Amino acid sequence: MASRDYFERHERPPYVPTPDSLSYDEGAFKDIEKSLPIEKCTAIPTLQESTPIDDTPDGGLHAWLVLFGAMCIAFTTSGYMSAWGVFQAYYEHSILQDSSPSTIAWIGSIQQSFLYIPTLIFSRLLDMGYFRTMLTSASVVFIVATFLIAQCHVYWQFLLCQGLLTGIAAGVFSGPVIAILSQWFRKRRGLALGLYAAGASLGGTVLPITAKALIPTIGFPWTIRVIALIIMFGLALGNLTIKQRRSSSLVKGSLFDFSPMRSHAFLVYCFAAFFVYLGYYSFTTYVAALAINIGVSTSFSFYLVSICNACSGVSRITSGLTADRTGAMNLMIPFITLSVVVYCVWPFARAEVSLVIISVLYGVSIGPFASLFSSPVLDLGEKDQLGRRIGILMSMVGIAMLVGAPITGAVDKSRGPIAMGLYAGTMMLFGAILMMIVRHMKVKSKPSYWSEI
């Protein structure tokens, strides 16, 4: 109480700043600081440079539901297109038997290529915030076009419905869905992409078996209608569960933006994926048809596509789990090399057992690339350019898919199956070499040459 009365009687005069008082005497300040007890001193807060906070969930109910929806979309779009080999073999020996295998292959090539070519536009629209509109519209077009295949009778009708319409509609999903998965998963990105790709393999396994079982029983038109109903159910689940994160940045700017191609590593990687995809679909496109040509029964040859896709599905899941520890390119390069070996051996397989072994090996070897080829792109530039990078990559890949299988078919027709296998294997080998160059460019910033890339 005495000290309180003392301060009340001796009030401080009002502080009036003077020019001298405005100067800062660092020495006097340090003397005062030293005279105070240490426990009385408090740190003066300082402004620190703000660092970006990674708020990627990497799990949780919403993230896993998004992944489930992505798998349903992959099952109904990429999985449906992975079953093209069954349709190729059926068309060659029934509805379109007057057309050459290379001509028929254009239907599947256009379908599969448009799965990726339009992503340059659609991924950019994702960055601009139009994902939900694209998803709903493309689902309707894809379902209607699949139902219309049942009404097709001549080549141009199949080319329009099964080639162009389903391909363009599926292209709305591929790039944007992968980009959305990267918004929900980062540390578990490899697992997420592996499961997403496994959805495509599951569709590529189930749908060929469905077609093979139903065509002799209910005929081709009703088989297509059953497949369309399966696709409708899968796309409905995808539309209900997949969504874009609210915290994801919406990028303004022109629709076409090629600025990510200024990165040399990204550009070389795009060409690496381009050459790999020149040979990628050759096996699943022609394995059933070539098996029939060498005397294998039609019913058994259809199963080769399913066997390949089933093994690829297992490989995609395991490679997704492994890539989170080893790095995507570290895993893809050796397995692509194994695919090259399979292509060189495939033309010499003349029995059912050897064809099954070849189908298993190809499915296992191609799984890592199928699930992880977009993963390195996510780290080859700025986060706000993610949609653009994926769009550029997949557009280049789509061009390779457009011409890959028809060129392989033309080589087979003119030079035989051995030359066909060597052509497809050589293209994939060149892609693997370019991928090794990209890895060398990125490993320079790593502590060890064997670091995760």
C-alpha cells in the first residue's frame, strides 16, 4: 500500500517527444537490459519469413471417398478401354470382318488417345474451377454413346460412337481426376495413384469376361447394353463422391498455357512417356487376335486380355505402395525394360501356356508405369501449374496412343509379328532411356544418386 501511495503522489509528467529522444541509443538499451534479472526479460517477437504450409489431408473420410470415386471412374472409363482387345478380336471375325485389323484398330486407338489428348483443355478448365460441370456432362455423353454402340452396324458408326464420343467424354476424367487426387494425397500419392490405376485394371478384367460370357448367350447388342448399365452405376458413384478441395487455388489466365514446357526436365519426361505409349497398348490390342490366328480357341484368347489386366492391377497397387519409399522413376525404369523383353519374346509364343505366361509378365511389367507415369510431373514445377503440366503430358501421350496400335498393326501386316514385337519394344526402350536422362537431371539436387526420385 505504501508503494502505491508513493506512485500516486509522484505521478510521471506527460511524455513529450523531442528530437533528441527520438534517437536510438543502442549502448544505453543494452545497459538497461543487462541490469534486469534474466527471468524478467522476455523475448521480443520478430517477424519471420512465412513458409507455405502443406495442408494436404493424406487420409480421412473425405479423402478416401474421393479416391473411391476416382477408382469407380477409372473402372468405367480406362477399364472399359483396356478391354478393347476383346472388341478388336470380335470385330475382326464378325461385324467388321471385311475391314483390315489395322483399320479396326483405329477405333480403339482414337478411343484410347482421346482419353488423354483433350486433357490439355480439360485440366486447364479444372484450374479455372469448372470440374463439376465437366464431370456431369461427360458422364451423360459417355453413357449415351455406349448405349448407341448396340445400334451400330457399319464401320463409321463404331468409329463415331465407340471411338470419338466415348474417347472425348473419358478425356474429361483422366487428367482432372489425377490432379484432384494430388490435392487430397501427397505423402501417400503413390498409393493413391496405384489404387486409382488398379480401378482401371479391375474394369479391364471384369468387362472382357462379361463380354465373353454374354455375347454367345444374349448377343452383341444386349451385351453392350449390360456393359452400359455397369458404366452408368460406376459413374454415378464417382459423381457422388469425388470433389475438388475448397482450398485448392483457382488459376486465372488463358485457356492454352504452355509455360510449363520451359522446364527441360518436364519436356524430356513428356517425350519419354510419349515413346513408351507408342508401344504400350500394342500387346492388349493384338494379343487375342494373334492368338486366334495361330490356332488358339476364340473363347480362350479373350481371357488373355483379362489375365494381363488382372496382373497389371496387382502390380499397380504394389508399385503404388513401393513408390512412396523408392520414388516413381526408380521403379518405372526397370519395369519398362522388362516390358521390352516381353515384346521381344511374345512373337515366339505359340502355345496357350506360353501366351498365359507372356500375358502375366506383361501385366506385371507395365503396372508401375500405368499407375505412376503422372507422379513425377507433380514435382516438376509449381503447384499452381499442376493442371497444365498434367494436361500437356497427357495430350502428348494421347497422340502416341492414337498412332501406336495402328502403326504396330501395319508393321505386323507388312513384316510379320516378330517385326511388330521389335518395333513396340524399341519404342518403349527409347522411352526408358529418356526417363533415365530425366532422373539424372533431377538427382543432381539429391544427397545421393540412389535417392528417391
